[in-house]
Amino acid sequence: MKLRSFILSASAILKSLSESLQEAKSPGDIIIGGLFPIHESVDAKGQCNSIGRLTQSLIMVHAIEEINRSGELGNITLGYHILDSCGDVTTALRNSLRNFNTDSKQQSSPPVMAVIGDYYSEISIAVTRQLNLEKIPQISYGSTSGLLSDKTRFPSFLRTVPEDDHQAQAIVQILKDHNWNWVGIVATDGEYGRYAVERLQHHAASQDICFAYIKFLPEFLVDSNLEDSIRDTVKSVIENQNVSVIVSFAKPRHMMYMFDNVLKHHRGRKKVWIASDNWSQAVDCLNTTRWNLKDVGTVFGVTLKSGNSSRFERFLRNLTNNSDQYENKNSFLMEFLKGNDDSNNGSNTSIEFKIDRLVNTTYLYAVLSIELAVKAIAQTVKDLCVTKKCDISTLQPGELRDALKNAIISLDGRNYSFNKHCDLESGYDIIMWRYLSGRTLDMNYQVGHYDIKRDRLMKKVSSRCSVCYPGEMKVRRHGQPVCCYECKKCPENYYSNTTDASLCFECDNTTDYSNEGSNRCMKKTIDFLMWTDVYLITLVAFSALGALLCLVVGIIYLVCWKTPVVRSSVGPISILLLFSLLSTFGCVVIFGGEPKDWQCKARQVLFGLSFTLSVSCILVKSFKIIMAFEFDPVTQDILKKLYKPYLIIPLCLAGQVLIITVWFLYKPPKPMKDYKYSNKLLVLKCYENLFPAFGAMLAYIGLLAIICFILAFKGRKLPHCYNDAKFITFSMLIYLIAWVIFGPVYMYVRGKYKTVIEMAVILISAYGILFCQFFTKCYIILFRREENKEEKFRASVRSFAMKDRDSLRSRGIENLALSNDSLSSPEPSKPQRRESINSIVKPFYQDPVSHTQPTLQEDEKQQNKLIP
């Protein structure tokens, strides 16, 4: 079919296409297209399935983000638009035709100036012809067919890998060195497979190497002839018993089907397989739940030159916490991370597990090849638009293509450039499959290297009983020779960076960490309760609200200073209590942010003193309530002597000041780095340093709260207009429950959220006092003004006194009355009753300093008058 008619057919398909396009996009001044077999195949319905080379698209994303962060292009940024070829020519053409064009009238973003991909040669051959219509350069990281070296037919095609002719020569060298001259060949029936087999036959002829059979498998998995072809190939393998070596240029999925079928037969096992770069490092080729490497035999692999994957691995690991930034930018990644990928078979769907899968399926050659492709484009943009100051808006793909061919690419201290065929002759690594431990298959063990320029295979000659790699240490067993030993992975926070290390070195766990089997230490991430933390923001908001409420209540009290509600709640003490609560709410803010020395000290001082002041004020109010409604003259006389409000409060504060002073003189709080909380985190926090002193400070406040609770509980049945006792009881109960729960929780929680627990308990305690002590009174002042009158208060006390007469008799007041012949006296007159009521109410209307208690005789007279 001619190319023009093919494109017209593809355009017709586009018009009827209704399904949404999956893609990965990021804006930039210059857009780089990406074409990757993210899904490995297409089913009979034309749907892409089976996640394949997602990591290769992420290598491109990572490389572009690194260049943008480095600022090497000045104010110019690179963007990307990545599509899925699904390992299928038709799908690749359809997606590239729709998105990779320079018609700016149809696009809101800059047009694609260059394309990286595809991996498969047959796809690149089709796509580069289409892109060449607009002179868009295509840089492949894996298409190795020699046909693409013809610049007359493919002028816009470049690649960062060598062509397959060199791979064929490397395989011939392996066969020659092992004296294997009777070999079988398996390949896919496509441009890549046909060309590789032709070049292998060409070079093998000069070395007297012959081929017993050559079998081609259909290019596409949906081909109806696939099963028959695999069956025929398996028959050739098991019937040619004198052929022990098989060279395969098949695709990974084809090899999976091949192994599943050929290993069923005993005569198909224990062969020597020489894998091309197509599947030499494909972990899914062998179904390890069914077969093991012993069944297969020996697998040598020819793979493209490997790169440094450490930077990319860090990028993948960071996706565990940063994947949300790709929510609307990379639908492929979101599909994989959010569980739509069916390759797990439901065994594990956690993000951490899937990130591990991405790390384990990272092809080292792809890291180098894709990074070189991105670097080549960046260097060309730099040459054209940074050095020569080009106009980006008028830059044409043809200009970029011509400049690309002459670019000098620098990566990891080495310089690379394209040859006359626009190939990079980086060479090949020769690997061998092996087991690391248990059933963990290692496909990165290098046994040699093929140098293209020298046309020779440089082998790593090895004759060893055992070898341990970086991240492992030697463990000798009794009875074994000294050259034979087992290898054990370094434990967490230990590392080894040499081969055959006798021991693992410990990381400085105050600043560094390492995972099991690591060959280096990594810096811990510094963590503390930052101002952007949602917990801190919430607590500070509640703290600010509490402070605002204190100010509002204070204003209400000052405006209504002479009303009975304010006077009965001991106005000056209430204002002092509001000030202490305001200080408590304010001290909560100091608990947030990066801990400083002054901050660690100030927050405990402010909290301890402000809350002690709060409880001291409530203690004074509790005394006054009990004293005002105590009719026993002996008890009243004792209370009169004890009730010194402006002496009680300083004495209570003095006890707390003493505790804090001893604490700060001996071992004051200080900032500390907690490296034991997490292996990967270095938590900054305030350390109390002397927990007995911290406990004594809290216990002292608790003791005062218990005294308040007892006193208030005794006065719980007083008149409703004097019901401070009930609310004091509730507020102290809230305080005690909160801090009793605080103890075990505080000891259990670790890290930065230890501070959050203390902040929350402080706010709960402060809000408990604020609500119980002031909100009901503010409600009466603002909305029930008819109850905020002196007559109402007097009536309430009168009712209370009349109802409590039986209680007075039970206390012995009746005897006291009999001794004074009160029972025989006539019923008290109304003025006498009024005087009795005034004697109860009056103390609440007097200043707490000048308040005096009635004499014993007056009290007895008052009590006699209360008895009808």
C-alpha cells in the first residue's frame, strides 16, 4: 500500500474515532513528542492492553524536567506530548497523525518540533515517513534496523543506538568464541527480524557457522497464525536434538509464549538461548511461577549500552508522595498507579508496590538512550536559540533536524555525536541471566562488552567460586574453602560499595539512611510541624478564634460591669481569668514551625503560668461561692480567714514558678533532632529534657483543678442564678479527662505530631473553661435581660433559702435555734426576712478584697430568721 493512500485511510479512521486519547502532556516553549509502546500489544478489537514500557516514557519526562530545572536553556522551557504506539504500526500512525503536526491553527500550544521514539523498527519506519512530510526529526532509542541508516529514504530519522548489523556481528563473535557452529534462529516477521537474520547469516558465513533452522513468528499477537507458527517452531526445537544453541530476535511477548510451550517438552529444556536486545532484559519473558532458569538452561543477552539509573530511580521513588502532580498530565501513569492495570492479577495494588515494579522494569540501556535523545534536542535548541538568539516562534522543524545531526552531546562526563548515518555507536553489553537469591532473576549481570570500533568482543574472564556485589557482604560457612562463601545483603542503615566486601559500613544515622542491600547512604529528609501542615493550620485557627472570643467576652463584661450577672461572677477575677485564657490561646501558636531554643522554653513557660493563673482564678471563685452560702458559723469563720483572693492567686502562681525555675536551671527544654522516629526522616522537635519536671508542672495544675472540682461540687445545688459551681465542676471535669487521656497518648505518639497532641489538649481545656464560665452568662446578658436584675437574684435566693430549711435543721441549726428560744418566738417579719436575704446576696455585690463575713451572732440570728 502506498504511503499517501495509507495516510488518507488513517485520516478517515480519525473522523470516526470516538474513544478518548490517552496521553502525557506538559507545556513548554518547545514541545518534544514521544512515541512509546506503553501498552505492549493490541487485541482483536483494536484495544491496547498489557502495560509494557511505561518506564521508558517516564525516563523522557524525568530528563526534560531535569533540563528545565537546570536552566541551561535560559528562559526557554521544554514541554512534551507523549503518545502510546501499543507496539502496533496502525495505532502509532493514527496517534502521530492526529497529534504530531505543525499546523498551529489547529493547536492552542506550540507544535511538536521533534519526536523521540519508537522502540520497534517497523513502527519507526512507518512513522518517520509520515513525520518527514513536515521535516520533523525523529530520534529513536531502540529501533536498530539497518534499513533506517539509509538517509536517502529516511532523512529525518536519527537514533541514539547502533544499527543491528553491529548486533549481528556481536552475536557471531559469541558463537565463534564458544565454537558453536550449528545453531537455530527464531525471529518475528517484520522489518527488525528480517534484517537482523539477514545480517547474521551474512557475518556467520565467513566464520563457518551454519543454521539448522530459521523460524519466523507473526509480527502481531492477534494474528490467527500465531499459534500454528509457535507450534511449528517448538517442533523444530525439540526435534533437532543436536542443536543446543538458539538465537532469538523475537519480541518479549512472543518469547513468553515460546517458553510456555517449548518447556513443556523435556527435550526443549536446558538449551542455550542468545537473546537480542529486543528481549534480553524483559522480565516478563519467563513465567517464574511455572518455570525457572534451570528449565530454560543458559541465556546470554546482547543489550544496548547501559546508563546511570540512580537519578531516575530517585525520581520513581519520589512518585510515592508526588504522583498527584501528574494527575492531569499523565494518564498512563495514573492508569498504572490507580489500579486499572491488570498485570498484578489483584495481588498487590499499593502505590509502593507498583513503584517497585517500575524500578524493577527499568532497562538500563533505555536510561542512556532516551537521556541522550533528550540531551541532543536540548543541545540543539541551545545552539540555535541561546547561543545564536533565534526566534522560537519562527523556528522550523527542518532547521532543528539539520542542526541535530551536528550536535555534540555531553552526558555523565562523556561526549557523543551522530555518525554519517545519524547513529550513535555506543556499543553493546553482553549479559547472562542468573538468580540472585531464591527466585529473584537478575538480567543485568554483565559478562562482556562488544566494542563496535574495534569489532571485537571483550570478555570478562572469570573463574570464581563466589562473588558478592556492592550492597552485600561475605558470610563464610564452616567447612567451606576460603574462596567460597555466601552473600548477605547489608541490613538497613548499612552499606557496602565494593565487590566482595567483608563487612558493611554503618551510615551516620543522625543524618543518613540506607535501605536493605544498599551500596551508599542517602540523606534523611528534614521534617517538622510546618506552617503549611493542615493540622497546624487547623489548631492555629481554633487558637485565634479562642483569643477573639476572650476579647469579645471581656468587652461584654466591661460594658455590663454593674449588672448582677457580672457582679455575682466576681467581675475583677473574671477579667483576670479572661486574660489568662487569652495567654493560653496565644501560647499555642508558639508550638508550630521549626523548633528554636527560645521557642522550646517560652511555650512551656507561657502554658504553665497562664493555665495555673486560670485555675487559680477558678479556685478563688469556688471559695467565694461556698463561703457565701455556708450557714454554719464555724465553717464560715474558717472560710473567712482563708478567703484572701489576691493572696491565693500569687501563692498558686509561686508554686508553678518554683517548679519551672528548678526545671530551667537544671535541664531546660531544648530543640532536638529525632533520628530514631523514621529510617528516612530527621524530625526536628522540642525535647522537654526533664520529664519529671514537665510532669510536675502538669500535676500541679491538676492538683489545683481537683481542689476546684471538690469545692465546686459541694456547691452544685445553689440557686440557679449563682450556678457557677455547676459550670466550674463541668470545666474542671473536662480539663481532668483531657489531660488524663493526654498522658498515654503523648507517650505513644512519636515525631512531629507529638506537639499536635499537646496543642489540641491545651485548646480543649481552654475552650472548656471559656464555654462553661462565660458563655451562659453572656447569653443572659445579651438575650435574657429580664433575668439580669437584682430583684430576680433576690427572689432566687429567697426561694433557695425556703427550700433548704430542712437541710439547715439537719445540720443542727434547729438545736441552735432552740438554745436561743427562737422556736417560741413569733414568725419573722418581712423586714427581717429581707435582711436575711440581703445577708446572702450582699457578698456577691462586694469587691472580693473588701468583702467581710457576718459575725457568728449575726449568722445565728440570720439562720433563726430563715426558720418559719
